[in-house]
Amino acid sequence: MRDESAAAGLAAGSAVMPMRTPAGSQLPHEGTSLAPGGYPAGPEPVYAPRPTHTRTARRGAYAALDLGTNNCRLLVAEPASHGFRVIDAFSRIVRLGEGLSASDRLNPVAIDRTIEALRICRMKMESRGVVRSKVIATEACRLAVNGAEFVEQVRREVGLDLEIVDRQTEAYLAVTGCAALADPNAESVVIFDIGGGSTEIAWLDGEATNPSADPTLRIRAWDSLPVGVVTLAEKHGGFEVTRMMFEGMVEEVGDLLAPFAIRAAAAATAPYFHLLGTSGTVTTLAAMHLRLPRYERRRVDGLWMADFEVTDAIEDLLDTRLDQRADNPCIGRDRADLVLAGCAILEAIRRVFPSERLRIADRGLREGLLMNMMREDGVWRRGRYR
């Protein structure tokens, strides 16, 4: 396992060529004012932009697309005075990495599902007049022997330049996207992102209140575990999960987590330490804790959950059958067989880093991508947006 500090800056995004497309549809995110990283706008920016000297500030929409092992997610936003304003969004479960652990290849059916979702994303980007975009793929494409072929197929059939990012960059983006939710009084925070094929985890220490600081400069240790909700569920089973099966998953993840746990052993001893999680797993647990009849991002993002509340939510899920999870509108049929694998990953992290509280983030890589592009383009230079 590697022990490295903040990742290097991301490469410049690609511009989207204008084409004639129908107007984009209004989504629930429409018009939502967010600060960098997706945080609700306030009197001051969450992150003051770093000086940039090599680019000319742009006007227009930016797009960030994150193609993971399980999900395809798009966020389109415009710069605003205190960060950015989301104008369109899209998310679809595509399970690009389905069966990858057994064959080492992306299968044709999964590729077709993903291509269809990417075409929708492309149309939304064009209809919103996107001037710059970043389109990334993560663990499934990193591992697949035909990952490069898939990238070329996407370029040829969809017209998007998909970049397969390494694990260090993915960890960097996860931190950049949700670090704004860290308690400013906390001298130590463990941030994690439970994905479909991998889990990124990082230990941050030092002051969180310096608005001019890049949050990745606080990274003391990071790792990318080669396990996610899809890979774990495919190995152990996700349909009817017994408590013995659940403990087996927790133990497996704990073994993978051990090298990072050694490097970050001091994390949980610092004043006001807490966990900060971003993923469908933690947002689902938050929605269940709130007893939401349907998922509401505004109520979930930024929620604090006490340790016993997290335990109760996991216990409630362990007592459900597959059909009950599928009928829950905050889980759905596409994720019913994956959510307990995600809970096992979370439980392994909680056992290694005991914390009285967990903060929930419904944000992550896309917000990190948007922040980086806007910083590089100097959109928050003094006097430009007021």
C-alpha cells in the first residue's frame, strides 16, 4: 500500500463542441446555489480560489462527469459569487463493472447500458452550453483489460473524451469535493468514499478554517482499497445477507484497511475527530435515519449522525429482506443487493476509527472536478462575480 500526500493537480478539461440538440429538461437540482464542492452558498466562499496565471477566466457552464463501477453521474454548473450554481444534473446506475471480478473484462451488456447513459449526458452538456468539461472513469476502467477499447468506443460513438484517472487522483477529488463539510474545530478527520469497485480513504489533520488553503494539503495519509459495493456483493452475495455473511465482509475489508490504519493510527486521538463519508451507502443510511418517504438531498447532505444512530440504521437494514430493500424508495431495486456490502465497508472503517459522529456528504468527485476547473480558469478572481 502506498502512503502519499496530496495528489498533483488535474489535467485541463476538454471543451464540448456545440451541436444542435433539444433543450435540456429541468431537474430537481435546477437553480440550486452551491459553493465549491456543492455546499450551500453563504456569506463567504467555502474555499477561496488559489491564484491562477495561465488561463483566462471563462463565462458559461462547466460540466463534470464521473463514470464509476456502478454509477454514471453528471453535474453542470455555472460560476457564482460564492462558488457555483448547479443548473443540471443526471445520475443513472449502469453497473459498468458487473461481472468484472470474474472475467477481467467489461461485458457488452454493461457497455451498452453505459453508452446510453453517456449519450444523455452529452446531450445535456450541449443543451446547457458547456464551455469546459471533465469526463473521468475510475476503478472498472482501470481494471478491465478492455478499458482502453471502451474509452475509444465512447469517443467514437458518443463524442466524449473519457479519461481513466488513477487512484491517487480519485482520492484527491473525493477530498476536494467534500472537505468543506469537515468540522472547522476538528484537528483530525478521516474522509472516505465508498464506490462500486474501490474505496478511497484519507486522513486530514491541521486547521480546516483557512479559506485560502487547498484541503488536499492537509492530507497526512491516503489509500485506495480495491473493494467496493459491487465487487464485495458479487463475491459474498447481496441478495439475502446473513449476519455471518456480513461479518465476513467486514473482516475482509478490515484486512485491506490494516496498512492505512497503521499509518493513520493517531487520527482518532485528535481533538474533535470525526468521520466524513460520501457515497450511496452513507446517504442511504441517513435517509433511513430520517425516515424519509423519498430521498431528499437537501436534508441529507451535511447531516450529522451519532455513532449509535449509524449502528441502528445498519441494524435495521440487516433485518430487511431483498424485496423490502427494493421497495424502499431511498434504496430502490438497482441498489437493493449492494447496500449491505456498502454497510460492511462502512462498519470496517468505524471499527478501525471509532468516532462519536459521522458527517454525511451527498457530494464528491463531480464537485471536486468543478472546483478544480473553475480555479484553473480564475473564475473567482476579485471583482469578477459579486
